[in-house]
Amino acid sequence: MSATASSPPVAAVMQVDHAVKQFGGLTAVNDVSLDIPRHSIVSLIGPNGAGKTTLFNMLTGLYKPTSGRILFDERDITRSRPDVITKLGVARTFQNIRLFGAMTAVENVIVGRHARMRTGVFGAIFRPPWVRREEQAVLERARELLAFVGVAESSFDRLAAQLSYGDQRRVEIARALASEPLLLLLDEPTAGMNPYESATLTDFMRRMRDELDLTILLIEHDMKVVMGVSERVTVLDHGNKIAEGPPGEVRADPAVIEAYLGKQG
């Protein structure tokens, strides 16, 4: 999409520059470049096995690119550890929910706040007053975030394993928000949800972006969600970027139609 004089280009909060990820002889991500404009909602789509989650794992430091470069807020994070990237301001959820089932909803969110806490070994052992104040503030913030994402107060102290699937998704988002990210990566956030829940989450993504001043990148298979929430869509197929642009243009792209439906006889 070309910029005009009245609409200058928005600076990218994250830039992926010719990223490649190989596992032995398999190339999972092949020479992918991607700019994520600040304060935007961008969808990453493609058939199963297209390389979407592998790319997410590189953006968050779980995988190191075989070649290429990743910049976040103009800082090179290509070889950075996941905890360093989280502290810089990148948070994510997972396709398969990864909550601690034996911990309460509040406790799970507190875990997400760890990157911003000052308490070290000394504070944990001797617990001076400032440590107790910080712990209380973190507890209050965790409860605020659970309310923000739509978890009922009666569920705050329930074990995560006892929560409904939808509430588990909400707790996972709250945990990601606890680290105060600039960029939030959502991996199939509407998976397993009914149409009403998906529509509600679509509206909530806009609210998160606007009220928390976030940039959101999501992997999503529900095209109604993608078309409804995205300002920009990037399409991967067999590890390659095959299309990118506004949702309407991408949906009509012949290469995208072929990737999803196959060639017509």
C-alpha cells in the first residue's frame, strides 16, 4: 500500500529482514521480510504448515533465525534470549493454552509480571517493606487485568484448570498484558471459540490496541476475524511470503486463493 503526502508511512515497531529458519534439510521460513506498523493490527495467515508459528517463535526468541535479522523498536533482537525480548516489550500467547493448571487465575497473571518486578534473591528471602508493597501492587494489577479481559471476579481465585476454555484464553491474554508489552503476539486467539465469542474477541482486540496503546500481530484461521480486525494481512505458504496488503486485496489475490483452495482443474 503506497503512502501519500497526506498519509505518511507509520514507523514499524518490528521489522523482519529476510528471515530464514531451517531445521536440518527443511526450510520452515524462507526469506521472509515483514514490517509491523506501530499501533496497527496485523494478521499473519496461511494454510497449516505455512511457517506462521515458526516465525512467531523467532520473533520471541524461542528460535534463532538461520539467517536474516529481526529489529524491535530499532534494536537488533535476532540473537536475544526470550526473557530479554519480553523485557523489551514483546509478549505472546500460544496456540495451545499454556497456563499453570495448579495455579489460580490471579497467580498465572502474576507470573507474567515477573519481567517488570524488582524483587531479587535478597528481597525474596528477607522481604523488606518495599518488596511487600511491590507484591501487593502486582496482585492488584493482576486482578485489574483479569477484569479488563472479561474474567468474572468469582473466577479470579479458581485454579486455571477449572476455568472454562474461553476464560483460560482470557487469562492467557491477561498474563501477556502483565508484562506491559508494546507488541502483543496472539497465536490463534479464537481457536475453539464459537462465533459469538470470536466476534467479542475481535472487538476486544481493538479495545486493547486503543486503550493500552498496543501493536497486535495475530495468527488466525478464522477469515471473518481476519477481515474484521486487520488493517494489514501477510500470507505465508510453505515458508514463503506470497502476499501482503489490506485485507480486501489479499482476499482477492490469486496466489492466496490457490494456497487455500488449490489450483482449479
